[in-house]
Amino acid sequence: MNCEKNDCKTTKVYMNFIAEHIKKVVLKLNTGSVSALIDSIMGAKRIFLMGAGRSGLAAKAFAMRLMHMGFQVHVVGETTAPAVQPDDLVIAVSGSGETTSIANLGTISKKIGSKLASITSNKDSTLGKISDIVVIIPGGQTQVAPLGTLFEISALVFLDSVISELMVRTGASEADLKMKHSVFD
């Protein structure tokens, strides 16, 4: 099938479906948990992000933006990441909240005494139950958006929106972020 012949109508339908899902997520966000997350980020000595698969990619994208803002941030599992300490903030991104490796790392971070925040679809999950802060991002699976796509895209949009809020709170401009952006000319 050629998009030129059918104007990619099906693709546009799917994009609208995903966009409508994101609008529903916005309406369901708990502003108290979002505020607690942002306050914790601003007050953290160091921030660690973790997630697996595409949720991990959303976590890494968020870590990059936090670095651009000047936060001391690391991705759990990367070779240069230092050990988590009690005064650190660990943020886990997991749609199910049950991904074994991420849930286990969450448990370890709690034993160390760090603060744990989770971005998940399931507040009653292993991660949800042990987290100090839980931000619920509804997901779901459909033929249109299989295998966690709705959660992952919504989490990415949410986390980029957190960056926008952090920019407002700190007075950072895009030019400030660009100073820390890796550019090889």
C-alpha cells in the first residue's frame, strides 16, 4: 500500500488515537504526586534514572534533559554511574511496575535509603508499593498501539513536560540548556 495513493489516512487515525490517549492522561494526572516528583528532583543531590526496554529509553531521554538543565544525573546500569547513596533520588520508569530487574533495583535503592519515585501505570505494582512517590501514567494495549506504546509515549511526553516545569521554576532558558547540549560541528 502506498501512502501517496491513500494519503496515509490510517497512519493519521493512529496518530490521533495516541494523541487522544495523551489528552486523557493529562486529565488523570495527580497534581500532588507530580508536584512531589518535581520538588524531589529540585532537592536531590543526585538523580538516578532507570527503566528497561522502551521505558528505559524514555528514562534516558529524561536523564539527558536533566543533565542539560545542570542536574547531577546518572542512568542506572551505565558503566560510569556511581553507587546510589541515601540522599539520592532514584526514578524508575516501568509501565507494569513489575519488570523484575527494575523492581529489584527499586528494592535495593530503598534498602540503601534513597528516595524512590516511580512512573508507572500500576500503583499496586511492586514498584508502586515501595515507592515514596508514584506518578500514574495510564497505558493499555491495543492493535493500534501494542506492547506498552501508550504508556511509553505518554511517559515521554509527561517527562518532557516536567522539564518544562523545571525550566519555569529555575528560570532556565533554552539557551541555558543548549550550553550543555552535545554538539559537534
